[in-house]
Amino acid sequence: MPYFESKDRTVFSPVDERLQTIYNWLEKHHKTIGGSTLFDEIADELERLDQELSKKEGEPK
């Protein structure tokens, strides 16, 4: 699983491909805004959405 290090956290590539654009944006800008509140909130939301979407994928329809 791809990832990158930014200031004080590790950001992992999402399992759900629909979130890849957000991950790519974070990776592109982590050197300039990494460690900021904005960066941390977006990274937290990326992780939360990835977990939520992964759970829904496993549920029967």
C-alpha cells in the first residue's frame, strides 16, 4: 500500500479508488501545508471516508 510521510504523520493511500484524487492532492502539497490544521483535517477525513466506504462495500445489498 503506497504512503508518504508528512511532518508528524503517515498518510496511506486509500483502498477505495474514488478517494485517490484527495490522496494525490495531499501528497502533492504536503511539503508546503503538511502539519497545518487544514492538512490534518483533510487527511483525517480521507481516512474516515476510506474506512466508511470499505465497510459499505462489504455489506450485502
